[in-house]
Amino acid sequence: GCDPCPASEKSLRVTWVPQASIEHYVEGPSGQIQIFEVVAPVLFQLVRSAMGVIEKTYWTSIASLHSGTKQKSGKSGDIFFFSKDRRFVLKTTSDGELATLVGMLPQYQRHLVDTADSLMARYLGAYRLRRRDTAKTVELQFIVMNNVFERAPSNMIMYDLKGTTEDRWVDPASGGCLKDNNWAPYTLYCEDDVADAIHEVLAADTAFLEGCGIMDYSLMLGIAFTPGQLAHEQQLPQELQQQQKQEQQRPFGYRLLDGLSAVQARGVAEDDSKECVAYIGMVDMLVTFGLKKIAAHVIKQATIGLVREIDTMPPKRYAARFREYFGRKVRGLAQHVVLTPIQPTLFDENYF
């Protein structure tokens, strides 16, 4: 129609809605057409850009994967794939977890920008792969994140820590990831300013997750006592080497992937303290305190007892317990008191 006021100044309000997904049709090994869906492409690209991830390097890395495996001590049944350069982890995920991630992406990106030393894993993409003739059935649905143990040697000891004791023991002989009750005798000591920074960023990260209604997350801890080969033994592409140089200039938390010089102590006897390198990062940050978790919390509270130790806690209490646990388990070297054993003969009256 005609503009009723052609000479007047006007304003236009536009609402930008990011594209929900992009579908690509690919031919599978058997010749059957499959649909590869990129979920929330614009939002994830914004996250990758904010984290300094180079797009070409990212797609090259995740295009070449090691075969999928399940965690030996895990309960979820999720399958993990690693890019051959070990920079990225692809993990299968549920509809609920994927919806939680996409829903919190804008706030998540802002948190990572505002808290550049965040210990939270960087979620960098989400994808679905399904057959064309069964479009309603998702064959494979997965998310991509950075590998928090990318720079760790292959001979490290790995722990999954939640700050609880309920069902948190793994037989070391199984070769699985160890848990809280395996770590119970130990404390990690690092430089005082590093310990303070870890506690500060854990407070910020857990406050963010609490605000999103999320619980059941873990802090992954890798301990290496002796130098070993990196988990990836091949030469990295030149572009990837340049990206790593750029990332090493980023603030504190991102550099944690290179490991922290620390001391693992068991008690206070000198013989029970060992110098080590520690690798840390938070993972599994997509579980909300929904109906299933609420029901589990009520049932366990009534049957198990030891309410503070059950794993299914409301987000506020889960976050508080998480912070308190690592406040005890990660300390500055100034708090590391070493007692030197004294020979019994020193108390012999004939000694003097």
C-alpha cells in the first residue's frame, strides 16, 4: 500500500530468531540416504568464535574420529568419540540434555566471556544423524566439547569427582575412571594463587549452573606423577599449532588444560606426598533437577539416610556441597604441613 506519511521519520522493530537447525543429506555406507542435522548452528558458531576456535580447524578435527567407546565406570551408557588430534570429544546425549544446552546457550556464552577462566567444558556444537526413511527416529545425537585432558599424558590416573560418597567407588583393577571414595585419602596442593583462583572460578561456575537449575555435574581430575607421551602422538597440523599458541595466551582457566604443578598428599607424613601434574575441568553440566531427580532425591532421603551424601540434590545444595568439597580437597601449598618422621632412637636415654 501507500505510505500515509511519506515525509515522516519511522522506526522498525525487528526480532531476530536464530535458525533452529540445518539439514544435510548424505549417502551412508549402504547407499541409504541419511540426514545430518546441525543443531542451533548460529548460536554454537557464536560460542566457538567467543572461545577463539578456528572454524576450519574445528571441522577438520571432528571429521576424523576414533571409534566410539563407553566409560567403563559410567552409568549413563553414553558413547564417547575423540577427534584424532585429541582436541575434541563427541558424546551421545539425550533429548532432554540437548534441549537444556540449546536453551541456555546465550547465557552460557556470556558466562564464558565474563568468566574467561571458567573450568566448565566448552560446548561447541550439537548434531543429529538419522535415516531419511525414519525421520522421526534419531539414530545418533551428540554434542561436541573440548577435551579437558587434551594435553594430559596417557599414563595419568583419572578421577570423576562430585563431592558425594554415594556409590562413588570404582575397583582400580577395572581400569575405569576412579571416583570420590578412591580420592578420599588425598588432598591436592598447588601454588596459593592458583588454589585461590580455582576456588573463585568454581564459585562463579557453580552459581551459574545453580541459576540454570542444573546439578549432577563433575570435576574431572587427572593426576600424572611421571612424564609420559601425550595421548595424541602424531604431529599436529600447522593451523592447530598456531591455534594452541593463541589459546595459551588466553586467561587463566583456558591454560589449565596444560596442567598444574601440584603435590598429591595423603595425610601429613613426608613419604605420603608426591609431586605431580594435575589436569582439571568440569563436565556433565546438562542434568536438571526434574521430576525423575526429585523422585530419586525423596526416595533416597527416606531410605539411605546421610542426606548430605546422596547424589541427587537440588541445585542450590548440590552447588554448595561441591564448593565445600573442593575447598577441602584443593588447597594452597601454604596449608601443606609436612611432618618429618623422627627415629625412635632419639628418645633413647643412652642417645645423649
